[in-house]
Amino acid sequence: MSIKNKEEELIKEFEKTRAGMKRNFTQIADTFTFEIKKNFKTFIIMLIFFMIIFTLFSIVLYLQEIQEVPLPDDPIDYLTTYLSMIGFLIILSTSGFAGSIIAEDFQKQTGNLLFPKISKIRLFIGRIMSRYLLNAVCIIVYYTLVSTITFIKYEEFPPIILTSLGWALFYTLSMFAFVTFLSSLMKSTSATIITSIIFYLMVFSLILQMMAFFAGGQEPFFLITYYENIITAIFNMPDPRYRELTFGGPRMGGGPEITFTQWITPDELTAFIGMLLYAVILLTLAYLRYRTRQSKSEV
Amino acid sequence: MSDLNKNRDDILVRFVNLTKRFGNFTAVSQVNLEIKRGEIVGFLGPNGAGKSTTMKMMAHLLKPTEGEVWIRGNGELIKLTSSNKDVLLDNIGFLIENPAFYGNLTPKTILKYFAKLKGYPRKKLNFRVEEVIRMMGMSEWIDKKIKTFSKGMRQKIGIASAIIHDPDIVVLDEPTTGLDPKARKDVRDFIRRLKKKNKTVFLSSHLLYEVSEVADRIAIIHRGEIIAFDTLDNLEAKAEKSIINFEVLNPPENNIESYIEGLKEVIYPLTGVDDNARWITYNPDTKIFQTFFNGQSSNQSEILKLLITNGYEITEFSVPKAGLLENLFIDLTKEGQTGLEG
């Protein structure tokens, strides 16, 4: 038998584990369970944080109640109050779970222990699955709390909240991909987290504002944070999905009258395609960067 | 290259013209090395010589700029590539540089994960982890979080992670870094035990003593090039020089200089080295005298006889292996002797 054939036979035999499954699947599964254990503390901290936010919203609404401010007639209006910060909650939780997903191996030099034992692609997949799952559970718990209190107040459960939850989870996936991509570029977990939040709070918002003024009404479908709007807009989809705002003119202090278009939300198809493209492209780029990146000890 | 296809069962790993450049800097240059089954190969060199870089290329953490790594698999030496690295590296355990772990996890959790990644039988996992932790003398720390560990303890867990799946080849990069003297001895004893189990060990260190005490063959690397690769005995013969350590009963507390002058009169004629190369030193902390000689057994014997004859009460008299290597290393790395440009 030639050396080439012996090599092929060796590789084929190797791919079976003692359980009869291919080694790559068991490595992904083992990485999945290991990462769940490793990130469990982060998960508990995030859950506590979400519960704190929920509690704060509940206190605000309760204080309004005791001030005899009437509850909204529509339970949708009540529960969307709790969802007004959902985008921020999502970026915080995704930063917490995905911030270290790649940067950590280079910051802590754990790659020297890991990579002779497992390939980067399997490690990457196992980590993405486990951390996204923990992230998703946090979102689901928050929605459960919101649904529960809505049910207590109104004795009804608006099914559309499940649609909103679906969009929230899908948006979480695309933001998760974004933070993972940043993690593949950054030298540390903290740098990744800070950069992610800065992009969310400042960079994307500024780009959106600039587009409103200068993009001639173009829908900002390339901006990832634009898709966040569908999470709450789905309860009552506006038509049209934009508003026109006018500044200047004789009624507003003089000067020329300027009208600009502010897009409120994408439609469902655009949202689905946009978030899917973001997730796929950014995760692919993150993995390609991860694959070629060497540890900081090399020049 | 046709030699590589010959069925020499004893060669498990072979480096062929292994080279690694980072931009204009050459970290490793034309390294040729063979590691035989069941032997301990020491990879010796100062910090920055290219030891870790070489080991990373063997672990496929770095791709060589030129050259190849060949590893035995399925009875043949097979060139290491991205497509077969999982297979060829499966039976090798690595400890590369200072190991870093996840601080909020315990050794048990981490070692079980590593063992699973390597396909160690699941039913034997717990037993194997406890066994390896016991070998490292850390049984009481098995369920404690790694962030509470000292550097030396993390190093031990690093060694444990390299052997957790019971590989036939163990690659250890500076395994005694951060360890106290007792722990270093434990690691040396542990390496010797691996050899008794017919494991093959490739270990690197910048500490001459650590390598010389355990290695069957030693490769000396300097500025990325192998400048010597042979058994310790052959290297000693090449060195042609050595150091004698000796102790005397009740050395003088004061006026040690005149005592040393007396020793010089006795020893110097028998050292077999040039006048300007002769020396004797005394370490007041260890109370050990050292003298330089030509490494010949006959000279060593004559020196001992003459010291005793002249009334020196010798309580210890030995030729430490590290001394040989140190001199050899110094000789080999002198300008002009290695072919390296200054």
C-alpha cells in the first residue's frame, strides 16, 4: 500500500470515535457542554441584570399606577414599555457572551493548549452554539417575565409577543455575529465589549442620522441596528414605514425648509434577509480571521 | 528525501530543513532533527533561540516558512499538513509556553474536556483525571478553581493536560518554569518514569542542568540554528573541557583567598588547560569549590589523589553534567565556530 493510501486509511479510521460517531461532532458537542459550564457565571450575571431591568420598569409602572395614571387599554401598549430597551439589553448580553469568544484565546494564550487538540472550526461552532443558547435563554426569560406581568394585569396573553420574541432572538443572532466579528479583530475581551457598545450607542446612531439628512430617503437596510426596530414595530406595523420630518421654514425660526425621511422599521422580508445576511457574513468573516490569526507572542 | 520513505521504525518525528521567518526576522533556520521511539530528546538553548517556535511548528500552531515536519502514522513517516494534523498529532501531547487556563474552572473540568477532545474513553475519564492529578501531586486541588493557583501549580496542570490522553509522544516546552526545586525534581522524576513506560519525550529548556539530567540526546539551538545534536557523552567528548565540583571538610571562614591560592598550586598543573583558562572559585553559600579542567578522566583522578595527598579532606568530588554543556554551549556559540555571522 502506498504512503498516500496509508495516510487516507489512517484519516478515515481516525474519524470514528469509540462511540462510532465522527470525531468532529463529538468535539463540537464536548466544546458545547464545556462552554456552557465556562460561561455559566456570565449567564447568571446577565439573568440578574435582566431581572433588575424588568424590576425597574415594573416599579416605574407601579408608581404611575399609584399616581392614578390609568393603565393602557391595549395590553400591547403595556408590554412594549418593557421592550423599549430591548435593543440595549441585547447588545449588552451579546457583548458579554460573544466578546470573549475569539479574543480570549489570544489575550490569555489559551490557544496553545487548545489548538493541538481541536481544530478552530469545531471550537468556533461549539462556542457559537453554546453562548448563543445562553444569550437566547436570557432573552426568553425576559420575555417570560414581561408576558407574565402582562397576563397578571390584563388576564390575557397577546400571542403576537411570541412573534416579537422570534424577531428578538433573530436580531440577537445578528448582533452576536457582529460582536463575534469584533472579537476576531480585537486583542482583548474588554476592548471587544467596549467597542461593541460604542458602535451600538454612537456609531450606528450617527450613521442613521446622517442617512436621514443626506441619503435622500434611502432605507438604511445595511445598518444592523435598523433591524432592531421590528422587535417592537411588529405589534403594530406602521404604514408607511417611514415618517417625514420638516425643519426650518417660517414656522420654525426661518431659513430654508428641510424635509428628511426617517425610517421606522424594516418590513418582515427585509428584516429576515438583512439579519440573516449579517449573521452569515459576519460569522464567516470572524472565522476566516480566527483561522489566520496567530497568537500575540509571534511577531 | 528518499531516505524518509525507508521503513525506519525507530524514528517517530523528523524535522527537515525546518525554517520560520517573521518578516525579516528568522526565528528558526534549517533545523534538521530526528526523535526516536522511547528516547528523551532535550532541546537546549537560551531564551529567544527558537525552541518554542520549533515546537509550535511541530504542533501545527505555526506553519513553517520552509521545510517539513514528518510524524509517524500507520507505520510510515507522513508529512504533517493541515488536512492530516488531527490524525498525526492525536498521539502527541503538547505543553507549549506558559499554559493559560480559564480561572473560574477547576482542573477536573478542564482536564476532562481536554481528554474528551482527544477521544479518551469516557468510562475511564474520571479515573484518568484523578490519576494524572495524583501524579502531579495535586489531588487536594482537583476541585479548586484555577485562579487560586500559583504559577508553578498552573505549570503542573499544563503538564497534566499534555499527558491526560496518555500519548506516546510528549512535547514539553520549559516544563519546569516557575517551579520550586522540589517540584523541578518531581518533574524530572516524572519524565524518567515516562521513559520507563516507553514514552518518547521532546523537552525544551534554557536550564542546562534540567536537560542534562534526563535527556538521552541533546540538541543545542542558538539563534534559530541547531549547533549540536548528539548524546551527552559525545557532546562531553566534543567539549573536551569540564568543571569539577568539590567540597572540603571545614573550609576556612576567613582568608579564603589564600586557601584558594594553596589549591591552585596543587590543582593547576593537572588541569590540562592553558594557563589563561585555569580558574578555581568558591561559593560561600553552597561551600562548593569549582575548578576548570580538560575533562579527561585521568586528570580528574590525579587531581583527586593529589588533593588528598596534600591533606585536603575531600567530602564531595564530582563532575556535574551541566558544567560540560555550559562550556560546550559557550564554545559553540563563540563567533566563528558556528558559521553564524556576528
